[in-house]
Amino acid sequence: MTRAGNRRPQDHWGHRAKKEGFAARSVYKIEEIDRRVRLFRPGARVLDLGAFPGSWTEYAAQKVGPQGRVLGLDLQEGRRALPAWAELRKQDVMAPDLDVLIGASSWDVVMSDMAPATSGNRFVDQTRSFQLVMRAIEIAERTLAPGGGFVAKIFQGPDFEEARRALVRQFDEVRIIKPPASRTESIETFLVALRFKPAAARG
């Protein structure tokens, strides 16, 4: 995280998010991904990992509408007003009993904007990011409905291909997308996987 005395100035995306009433500029990352792959549909059930401050949750809630459901989980307490079919819940996604806490739900989309608190050591940060992505993949494998979608932020590094291969085994299609709203100097990118195949259906 950036220290309070060393914050980056708001750029175009930050100003736009503020003007349009979203919690953060990151909303335009998921919007771009959705535009490219049509990740959401009305009535869908969406699990949002690492949801704070809530911009992805807000966007997904708009897309799925009142017949859908969006559950956002994060270590920090959510403070945004959301529609009745969306919720931000304080929850550690690393908890071993997470399945019990979120219920036996079958989600149509699992998405993760999780990122580690950066240390300044690129290798350490990439390794921690990889661990978070693999946890998101593990949760998706257990809770996604057949045909479901997945998206996760990852810091590019030596473990990137391992994460991508894990998705290739479980989905019909895997894409790598870096939306324009990602900062040009950032090593983040997004793994997007479409049409989940449960273990019983894999060849």
C-alpha cells in the first residue's frame, strides 16, 4: 500500500470513478474484462474475493440485477451502500472453513482482485500474489457452477505460468488481459477463464 504522505495523484480513471460514484478506479478494469468476454449476465451469482473497497461488487451488482446475488469478502469491513442483492462481508478468504461460512452455494462467477500488501521486494510480492491467486482458483474449483467464469489479478513473475496452467486444466478458454485502467508501470495483469469444467467432465 502507498503511504499517506506518498500517494499518487488521481489520474483520469480515478477522477472518473469519483465522478461516477464508484468506490475505486479498479471498477474500469472489471468493466473492460466484462466488455471483452461478457463475464456477467442478469440473474447470475457472483463471489468477489478481496472485495474492498467495493467497486467490483458494485459493478457486478449492476450487471446481475435483483434476480442475481453478489457476495464480496475482504479482511476489511465494507462501508459502501449496496443494493439488497449484494453484500460486503468481513471475512478472511484463507480461512479453512470458508466453504461453511459462504454456504454450499454454486457461483456463476468467482472473481478476485486480491493483492498482497506490497513489500518493495518484487520477488516477494509476486510470490504472495501467486499464493492468493492459487487460493482463488481453489475456491473456484470447489464452488463454481458448470460453465462458470473466473477472473483474478496476478503480479507477473516466475510462477505466472503455473497459475495459468491450473486454469487451462479446468476451463475451456483462458485469456490474459491487462485493461487500460491498470497503471502502465504496474506488473499486475488478469487471468480470465471461461466455461468451467467440473472434475467429472474433464477428459
